[in-house]
Amino acid sequence: MDKTLKDFAKEGKRTFSGWTDQLPDDVYNQAWDAVNDRSSGIGEHTVMKWLISIGYPNATPNKIKRLRYLERR
């Protein structure tokens, strides 16, 4: 084995399906802020409905939830 899993994980940035790359920074940051600030009162379902309403039909609650593991832009 050339590389351990831990070494591999340290080398790269954690990514998921890449759907967030499609979002403009302002849209991404608004969604990120909502799910990372529990006092906002805005949950994944609301963010999903908002994203769908502005033209991102592939948004799902699970995809939104993943924003908790990504960095703000």
C-alpha cells in the first residue's frame, strides 16, 4: 500500500457530490449561514425549497445538511 487513508484525507479538501460548485458564492453563503447558525430558525427543508425556487431543482435536504462540513466561501 502506497498511502494510508489518513494520509490521503490530509492531502485533500473534503468534497461531496460537487453540487455546491454550481451555486454562486452569495447563494452558497446564504445557505451555509442558515444551516450553520441554529439561531436562524432556518432548516434544511426551507433552504431546499428556496434553492428550488431560484432554479436549483436538484437541491435536497441531505445535500443542504452537507454544508455543515464545508467551509464558507
